[in-house]
Amino acid sequence: MAAATTDGEEPGAGPTGRVGGAGSFASSRRVILAGALALAALTGAALWSTFATRPEPSIPTHGRVVRLLTMERPFPDGGRYPGDPFIGPEACRDCHPAETALHWRSGHARTLSSAAWRKLARQVDHTTVADPERPEVSWEYRFADDRLYVGRRTPSKLEELVAEYAFGSGQHAVTFVNVENAETPRILEHRMTYYARTRSFGLSPGHDAVPRPPGLTPLGGYPPPSDAWSCFACHSTQVSTGPGLRIDEDRLIPNVSCERCHGPARAHVEAAARNAPTDALKLPFGPGRGYTAEQVIGQCGMCHRHPGKPGVGPLDPENPHLARFQPVGVLQSRCYRESGGGFSCVTCHDPHDRTSRDRPAYNATCVSCHEAGSPQAGSASASTSTSAPAHDRPRSAHGLPCPVEPTGDCVACHMPPVDAGQGVLFADHWIRVRRRPDASARQAPGRQ
Ligand code: HEC
Ligand code: HEC
Ligand code: HEC
Ligand code: HEC
Ligand code: HEC
Ligand code: HEC
Ligand code: HEC
């Protein structure tokens, strides 16, 4: 196979756990979709009919019929259907160039697409890999007719299917998914996942689990319907507008776009275009609304997991799986618990950007609270709003300086990368004095 690079820029850790139930999503979904639901009734002379009526070339794939995916189509000016409250991420560029530029280079903007759209689809053309568990089986990838074919060859036969969706930006990993029934929904999560770190295919996370979870087949796994739906919900802005767990290609807005976090923004853009007063520009989620740190963490935790999510496991600092669920760790950290509401994801991350690798900047954030001579926890003015940009925020309770290295590489000792399974490293967000300071932290790949 050609030295394939991924769509993402940086090789790094690997795939995520695939847990999550529909229950917690249902509530977040209701908020975001309330407007959409009210207006969905108007759907009649549909503008998106140009797409809906496009002939769908069907190709036989051993009994399965695959249609060309349409979710990447641009948003028409008037919306994809009458009353569409979404306007699409392209609409923000002119007025918010800074956030837009950062967003488009982040994994949020490229975490779900048609498989054939990926550079990866061409890069893996003519790749053959042995099945990691069954040497008599090989996996063959070929790119033809603008489609990525995935073949499973045994000594007696070749089963081939067309990969439909690609999950993951490619920064860490890409997993292909086929939707076999969009209504129930029934999806096939391919058995093999492409890992950036090894630049090759390996088993998808959990597919080597013992005992075998139900739904695993030689081609891949069939998660229960609510998990299948959540899979799309965490990787997109909208999955569908009706009730139920339908995966609706006509309404699906792939990727974690601006409107996933800020809410549908068509009215905002129209108001801004006619110079309406600032009050008319309010979005469902925006800075300066008095969101607490807990609420911001909760918003990120809808997808990055929070302690209430199924599959998170025991809240034990020695549970390595927690490392991939950053909000869980943050909520356990004394930095969060004892800083009077001044500590959330946006204290260290720009939510628009890809993960910064600027270690000195992270350490400077630590020291801003843990500097020598700073007042002790609880004595500074407590902030209730973390939604203001970090520099505008009132200073919250400070911590003590480090007795070991008061100006050292804080992250290396207190947030080291942890193997969260399958050799995948995640910065441990449960900030604490560790029982065994992890020496390997200093040499973790790709981190300075
Ligand atoms: C509860 C929300 C949630 C669900 C459900 C979910 N994901 Fe993800 N997924 C994430 C988040 C958050 C990340 C990025 C951080 C990480 O890696 O944990 C991610 C990352 C990924 C990646 C990239 C690898 C990586 O670690 O960055 C792939 C591939 C992926 N998910 C596939 C899937 C598939 C396939 C399903 C369904 C079977 C699924 N995910 C279900 C939230 C979710
Ligand atoms: C025609 C120009 C224009 C376009 C297009 C536009 N915005 Fe805005 N946006 C504004 C203005 C003006 C403000 C108010 C700025 C201020 O209050 O300082 C604003 C404020 C915001 C805010 C903060 C407001 C709040 O609710 O707290 C967010 C978030 C935002 N825009 C997101 C978006 C997103 C997402 C898009 C694309 C879907 C978008 N904007 C498109 C002009 C625009
Ligand atoms: C709708 C689900 C969802 C929400 C909400 C969400 N994320 Fe993510 N996030 C993801 C997924 C999926 C990925 C994996 C992207 C990829 O495939 O590389 C991700 C990746 C990331 C990354 C790594 C991006 C990169 O390119 O290096 C950071 C950092 C991040 N999220 C922070 C946040 C923060 C902070 C919030 C809250 C303000 C948040 N996320 C809210 C789903 C979500
Ligand atoms: C105190 C600072 C700090 C806070 C607060 C923080 N992070 Fe991080 N985060 C980091 C550091 C440091 C890294 C590792 C960066 C690197 O790899 O160089 C990181 C990495 C990440 C990654 C990338 C995972 C990977 O290894 O690719 C995601 C996703 C992420 N954080 C999400 C979150 C979310 C969601 C929150 C809020 C619950 C949060 N972070 C809060 C410091 C922080
Ligand atoms: C993962 C969630 C997420 C996504 C995706 C996202 N934002 Fe934001 N955005 C936030 C959060 C959280 C804040 C508040 C940041 C803070 O308090 O420091 C914010 C703040 C803003 C602001 C106000 C900035 C300021 O300094 O007042 C604007 C404007 C904005 N976002 C526009 C956008 C646009 C445009 C996009 C898409 C290109 C986008 N956002 C995508 C979470 C997100
Ligand atoms: C918003 C302020 C704030 C920021 C930013 C912050 N902390 Fe803290 N941190 C605190 C407070 C308050 C405490 C509790 C008092 C104390 O022990 O100092 C604390 C506690 C700690 C502890 C002791 C935990 C324990 O289990 O006893 C460590 C270690 C720590 N922080 C490291 C860090 C590191 C490393 C960073 C940067 C990655 C960081 N902090 C960023 C406020 C903060
Ligand atoms: C070489 C590893 C290392 C580095 C680098 C390091 N620490 Fe520590 N830190 C420790 C250890 C070990 C302890 C526990 C010391 C003890 O209990 O005697 C500790 C304790 C702490 C505490 C608890 C203080 C208390 O008295 O409760 C805080 C807060 C802290 N560190 C913050 C930081 C910050 C901020 C940085 C970066 C400027 C940093 N550390 C850099 C290893 C380190």
C-alpha cells in the first residue's frame, strides 16, 4: 500500500469508545430541534426535491443496494426545505472569519462524511490486509466508479460492499459505517478501522471484546438502534427532524458545525443582514448569557461524555478508560470543584479550534491559578460566568503553587497521556496528584 497519510494532519491517539444512549440525547435534541419541529409541518413543495428526485444509481452489492449519499450537498439559499431553521456553516464566514477559519481546521468540521469523499478512499485503493484474528480472511479495498469497495475474501468467496459513511476526521482514526435501514435504524459498523498512528487497518474498537457483544458479525457490528442513532448524533449537527430514531439523509447535517453548538442560525444571519439590533441576533447558545462552567462542560459532555452517560464506567482515577471522556475527569478535578465556577473546557481550549499542542500555553493557564503567592482557594471572587472569553473572565479562586516544580511542565506530571485502550493515548483530564508520576508522559508522541 502506498504510504497513505490521512485526511487529518497529525498522527496521534486512536478511536473513541462507542458508548452512549439515546436517552440523554433525546433531551438535548428536543431543545435544538424545537423550532425545526414546529416548522417541519410546512414541508410541502420541497426545495430539496432537486436532491430527493435525483435518480439514485443503485449498484448490486451482494444483495444490498447502496444509494449515493447526499448529505454533503450545499444549503440552498432558502433552506433545504420550507422553514429550515439551519443555514449551514458556510454562512458564517463573512461576518465571523476568525471562528470560521479555526473551525474548518478542527476535527469537529470533518468528523462525518461520505466514505467516497475522503482522500483516504483513494489512498487505500488496492490495499489488502489480513484479518487480525482470522489469517485465512483478508480485507481488500478498492476505489472505482467514485466508490470505495470493501471486500472480505475467504478461501471460497469474496463478499463486497460499498462503504457509505466515514466517521472520524482521520486525525486519529476512520471507521466506515453503512446504513442498512434508516428507519429502525440498522447500521453496520465495519469490522476494520483505519488508524492514523499505524497508517493501516486494524479491528474497530470493541470488535475484539471478549465475550463478544451481541450484534457482531464477520463484516462488522450491528449496534442496537439507539446506539446506531447516537453514533450519528454525536458526529453531526442534525440527524432528523421527526420523532423516532430515523437517520434522515435529506435532513442530516453532518459534522459538529457552528449550529450544533450555537443552535440554528438562519434567523440570526437574516437579522444581521438587515442590521437588526443586537437583541434580535441572540442565538440559542452564545457567550455572555451567564452559562456556568458546569453548563459549558455539560454541553461538551453531550458528546465527549459526562458521568451520567452509559458506558462511562466507574469514577475511579485508576480507570484508564475515563481518559477519553474529558468532561468526566474535569468534573472530578479539584481545579473545577474548588475554583468557584472558573474552570471549564474553554479555560484551556478554543472550542472552535483543533487541539492545541502548545504545551507552554497550557502550563501558563495552570500557573495563572497556581502561581506562587496567589491567594488560596476560595478567597478570590467567584465567577458564575465562564462564557466570556478567558481573558475577560473575573479571576476565580486560585490554587496553591506546586511544591515540586512551581514553574515546570505541569501537564506532563498532572495530565499525562494515558492508554485508554487499543494503545490509544489521551491526556488525562482528571487533574490530580498522581500516585505514580508517569515518566512516560514526557516522551508521548506528538506532544511537546
Ligand atoms: C456519545 C457520543 C458519541 C457516540 C455515540 C459515538 N461517538 Fe465517535 N466520537 C465521539 C467523540 C467525542 C469523539 C472524539 C474524542 C474521542 O476520540 O473520544 C469521537 C471520535 C470518533 C472517531 C475518531 C477516532 C478518535 O478517537 O478521534 C471515530 C472513528 C468514531 N468516533 C466513530 C464512531 C462510530 C462508528 C460510532 C457509532 C458506532 C460512534 N463514534 C459513536 C463521540 C461519540
Ligand atoms: C451578516 C453578518 C453575520 C453573519 C452572516 C453571521 N453573524 Fe453571527 N453575529 C453577527 C453580529 C453583528 C453579531 C453581534 C456581535 C456582537 O454582539 O458583538 C453576531 C454574534 C454572533 C454570536 C454571539 C451572539 C450570541 O448569541 O451571544 C454567535 C455565537 C454568532 N454570531 C454565530 C454565528 C453563526 C454560527 C453564524 C453562521 C451560521 C453567524 N453568526 C453568521 C453577524 C453575523
Ligand atoms: C455533537 C457532539 C460534540 C459536541 C457537542 C462537542 N464535541 Fe468536541 N468532538 C466531537 C467529535 C465527534 C470529535 C472528533 C472529531 C474528529 O473526528 O477528529 C470531537 C473532537 C474535539 C476536539 C479535538 C479536535 C481536534 O481537531 O483536535 C476538541 C478539543 C473538542 N472536541 C473539544 C470540544 C469542546 C470544548 C466542546 C464544548 C464546547 C465540544 N468539543 C463539544 C463531538 C462533539
Ligand atoms: C486545564 C486545561 C484543560 C482543560 C480545562 C481541558 N483540557 Fe482538554 N486538553 C488539555 C491538554 C493539555 C490536552 C492535550 C494536548 C496535547 O495533546 O498536546 C487536551 C486534549 C484534549 C482533547 C484531545 C484528545 C487527544 O488526545 O487527542 C480533547 C478532545 C479535549 N482535550 C477535550 C476537552 C474537554 C471536552 C474539556 C472540558 C470537559 C477539556 N478538554 C478541558 C487541557 C485541558
Ligand atoms: C463545539 C462547540 C462550538 C462550535 C462547533 C462552534 N462554537 Fe462558537 N462558541 C462556542 C463556545 C463554547 C463559545 C464561548 C467561548 C468562550 O466563552 O470563551 C463560542 C463563542 C463564539 C462566538 C463569540 C466569540 C466572542 O469572543 O465573543 C462566536 C462569534 C462564535 N462562537 C461563532 C462560531 C462560528 C461562526 C462557528 C462555526 C464556524 C462556531 N462558533 C462553532 C462553541 C462552539
Ligand atoms: C481556574 C483556576 C485553576 C486552573 C486554571 C488550574 N487549577 Fe489546579 N486547582 C485549582 C484549585 C482552586 C485547586 C484546589 C486548591 C489546591 O489544591 O491548590 C486546584 C488543585 C490542583 C491540584 C491538586 C489536586 C489534588 O488532587 O490535590 C493539582 C495537582 C492541580 N490543581 C494542577 C493543575 C494543573 C496541572 C493545571 C493546568 C493543566 C491546573 N491545575 C489549572 C484551580 C485551578
Ligand atoms: C515532575 C513532576 C511535576 C511537575 C512538572 C509539576 N508537578 Fe505539581 N506536583 C507533583 C507532585 C509529585 C506533587 C505532590 C507533592 C506532595 O504531595 O508532596 C505535586 C503537587 C501539586 C499540587 C498540590 C499542592 C498542594 O499542596 O496540595 C499542585 C496544585 C500542583 N502540583 C500544581 C502544579 C502546577 C501548576 C505545575 C506546573 C507549574 C506543576 N504542579 C508541575 C509533581 C509535579
